[in-house]
Amino acid sequence: MSIASIVLAAILAVFFLLLGSAKVLATQQMRDRAAHVGFSIGAYRGVGALEVCGAVGLLVGILWWPVGAAAGMGLVLLMIGAAATHLHKRDSVREFAPAVITCLVAFGYLVVSLGATR
């Protein structure tokens, strides 16, 4: 793994661990977000669990790149779904930009980490 892929993995892991944990714990802010997008609390907790698993996968991927690549792909797909949900709800750019930016960072992680394995 390259230094860039390790740094991106660590940044993404912290981000998804924090947000995913808040969703799993169903904090009030996350309950409000779930209601806004029309998700049940259980479904939103499921999304949070996927985010936490993705974060753990990125960290494991520092030692074994295939796990990191799978986690990165899963997080990219999750963020595509998040952006699509925000667009469906007609949210403003300010509300859905974090999902798009995070998706691009996760995609960048994939490009850098898969390029480093060659």
C-alpha cells in the first residue's frame, strides 16, 4: 500500500466510523435525517452498520489490500445510494454534497490503492 492509500483509508475510516456509529446509536440528529429521507430507524441503523463495516474493512485493507478494495467499493456504492436518495428528496446541493464528495474520496482511495498493488 502507498502512503496516499493509507492516509485516505484512515480519513475515510474515521468519517464512516463516526457517522455510522451515530446512525447505529440512533442519535436524535440521525433520527431526524432518517425521517427526512423516509427511512425507518431500523433501516437507518442498517445503513450505519454498513458504514461501520466499511470503515473496519478499510482499516483491515491497510494490511490486506483485497479487503480494503471490497470495503472501498461497498462505500462507493453506499454513497451513490445516499446521493440518489438526496436527489430523490430534492435536497439542496448543500445537503447532498457530502455524499458526493465522500463518494469521490472513496473512489480516489480505490484508484490509489489498486494502482499501488500493481
